[in-house]
Amino acid sequence: MKAKIDALNWKILKSLQENARESFANIGRKVGLTAPAVGERVKKMEDLGVISGYKAVVSHSHTGYQLKAIITLRAFMGKLKPFLEAVNSFEEVVNCYRITGNENIIMMVVLKDQFHLEKFIDKLIQYGETRTHIVLSDVVSNAPIRRSDS
């Protein structure tokens, strides 16, 4: 079921996406509501599944993962299901999507260096053909979902 999100809820969502730890009082000052009113709206959006959780954004480079790559996988016959069952155990994978087109999978991975990348690709080749793209820099990262009136 699609939830109806009014203009005030969009403002609250914008604030929470920028800083999930911001107090309801600060958000309320921005949107013209009391802290309890913001809290009620947030709780309702959580209950409806509009807000599905909160997390800390961790800097990969500050934790020893200096290399970021996008890897696509074109699964061999009969290897897609085993890959889907195994992918959650790969510590390098930050995001993984099943996609349409010539490849079946696209992943964002973080790695310590090119040697770590080589070992990770060696782990993947049992499932299919890979294509690797090294990320030079983030142009847009973790952009908030914005209101669209279309």
C-alpha cells in the first residue's frame, strides 16, 4: 500500500535523511511543528514502512578500505541461485542488485587494495563472468529521496 506523504512529512523526511540523529525539537523548529507532533508523524511513517530504519554512514577509506569498485556478474547456467545464496556472506559487498540486461548482478564492493580485489574476483569467477569498474570518486552518494509531484 502506497502511503500518502504530505508536504510536512516530506520536510521531516528531508531532515532525517540528512541527519537521522537530529532531535524532533530541531526538526519541529524547521517545519513549524512541536517536537511531539514531529514524533507522532515519524512514528506513523515508521508504522507505514515509509521509514524502514536508521543507520550510521561509515567512511570506508577511514576503516582501511581504500578501493571501491562496481562489479557486474553474468552468471553461468545454474549458478545464479548459488550466488544469491552466498552473496550475503561476502564481506566486501556493500550493495548488490539483481538486474536486467546481459548481466544478472551489479555490486558495489569495498576492498583494501588491488590484491584484495584480485582475491575477491577469484571468489566470484566460480559463479560467472565478471566485469570490474574502479570507482575514482563519489559524484552523488546517499542522496536523499526527494518529493516528486509528477
